[in-house]
Amino acid sequence: MKQVWIINHYAQEPDGAGGTRHFHLAKYLEACGWQATVIAASVELNSGRQRLDTDEAHRLERVGGVPFLWVRTPTYRGNGGGRMRNMLAFMRRVILARTTRQLPRPDVVVGSSVHPFAAVAGAMLARRFNVPFVFEVRDLWPQTLVDMGRLRESSPVTWAMRKLELWLYRRAVRTVVLLPHAWKYIAPLGIPRERIVWIPNGVDLSLFPPSQPPVREPSEPFTLMYLGAHGQANGLHTVLLAMKLLQERATVPAIRLRMVGDGALKPVLIAQARQLGLRNVSFEPAVPKREVPALAAQADAFVIAVLDLPNLYRYGISMNKLFDYLAAARPIVMASDASNNPVADAQAGPTVRADQPLQLADAIVQVATASQDERARMGRNGRRYVAHHHDFPQLSQRLAAVLDEVCAA
């Protein structure tokens, strides 16, 4: 069986909270003739949990049949210098020969750019073993930071990161992108279009057994749920403002929002909800990925929002949570101006403009007052859509085809 190493600093196991893309891809790659080992940092992204004991520099373990190599990184808080030191420590330690000595020799190395330094480690390992390097682009660094206002286009840091990303694109024999239109950003940099492959995020439908919407007493509120990261790009301020508008409307049915998850912005959102006097919003801790299907089954509908950043979202979106929502077979209310829209494509619920609380509140009422049959139809549409386009067994076959192709070449 051929071997592929997947370098993803923030890779998550199903017992943790967060995206498990590479766990599921690795799980189904085996049926395609590939054994994947996921190499990840020991510190969990949102919680700061340290997976390793004090005396461990790294640990190889099997999680659900998938080998994970946890590499020690320092703990940190927030998005400042501590996080940067964590990133650089991961890159340095991954490329040490002793870190990967216990692994079978790779036939391909995949470097995933949740941040670019993890991908650099992947490129350096591929060079050491003289095997193909595949660059997986999850976020367009530094463009994402520039468009979000966290970096200036004219800054030396931006200049250096653009040089680094170009080196990675040129070094890679294939670039796998999660955003459907990312090629419009990459190809003008001189990268041949045929070397850019779209493999989006997805869902393991076997974990989401079909479920009926919960039966509620007439006095119980309609339950809207947000299940995912509480970060800057998630547009959650707009969601809270929409809930404020709903709370002030005496003519609409009772609607409550359950905010489940963690992230850097969560304390700010809790403070905003308190300032707005929201009685229809509750905040709950993140849950392990394996518990998401059962929790999602408690919802009547989901809400998802992004910021109004046309320069950023012109390349599309591919959020893990969105495919979990679709798999759960519930209506989805979406606030987004991105260049792609899986909710609209699936006919799984209404979409409104980003950063428009009034439009979002109206769309939530539209779903809450729809008939049970209409909501069930939207839910079925969503599940059918992910089964056809985003089921992980299919996505693993597409990744295996890329790996086979670069090996043959």
C-alpha cells in the first residue's frame, strides 16, 4: 500500500471539537490503496488542550484506524506572538529527522495551509525523501488577512508571505484547493490551471443517520442553532443583532438561538449578547465532532453567516459546519454574498445579504413559520445535495486520483 503524509497543524481527531477533514479523507483513502498518516500539532486550536505528556516530544497513535503523529508545540492564548511561535515551532519540529523516524517512508507528502509554515514543512519533507509535494490551500494566505484588515498590502510581512506562497505554488506538483474559484487567484500567479484541483470540504454521511425534526409542545420555542467556530470571519455579530430584532417583535413565534462552539471571539459575543439584553440566545461549549450529529438533530433549523468581504469571498466558501448542517437534514438560513452558495444550490433554505440583520431576521421568521412539510422538504434537499457532492468517500476517491497521478508522473 502506498504511503502519504498529510501535514496539517490543526488536524483534529473525532473526539475533539473542530474540523476533521483529514481524518475522514485518510479513513477512506485506504480503500483506494493509500495509507495516510496525519501529522499535527499537540496543542488543540480553540481549547489550547495539550495532548502530550510533559516528557513527550511526539506521539504516534491510531485514532479510529487512522495514524496520527502529534508533534509537541508550545501552548498559547489568542492570535498574537504566542500563536506565531506555535506555528514556527511546529514547522521546525516536523522537519527534524527524529520526529518522523517511526513512520513508513512516504510516496507523497501533502502540506495543508491552514497556515503556510505547515505547508513549508511538507515541501521540505517531500524534498528530503525525493517524492512529490501536493500543496493543499485551505485559506488564501496572505490574501485572507489583507481582506480582513489584519495585514496591510504594503507591509513587509505581506510582501514576505506573498513570496512564500508563490514558492509553495511553484514547488507543488499539484495544488488542491477547497474554494471552488480559488484558481482565479492562483492561476494569474503563473501556475498552470491543470495543476489546480478542487476538492472541497465534506461530511461522512454514515455518522448522520436520518432523523425527524424534534416534536415540540406548542409553548416551546422554535430552535435555531449555530454549531461551529466563534471567529472573526463567522459574521456572528450580525446574527445576534437579528436575534435582537426578533426579540422585539411581538407578532412572531418564539425563536431561540443556541450558539454551540468556541473561538477567539466568543467572550466578545457573550458581552454583546449581554449588552443587547438578549433573552433568546444561549451560549454552549464546543462538543467533540462525534457528538455533532446527535446535537444537530435537536435543531429545527440552522443559521450560518459570513462577513461582507467581497474581495475575500469572490473565491467561494467551503466551511465544515455548512456540510454538517446539510447532512442533518434541517433548513438553513444563510447570510452570505460569496461566489458560491451550497444552500441555494441544494434549495435547503433562504439566503440573504451579508451584514444585514433585518434581512436575516426576516429569513429566520420565514423558516420558523413555514409548514412542517416545507421545512422537511428543505432538509431532504440539503441531505441529497451533500450525498451527491460532498460525501467523504467520494472526496477521498478524488484525492486518491490526484495522488496516483503525481506518483505515476
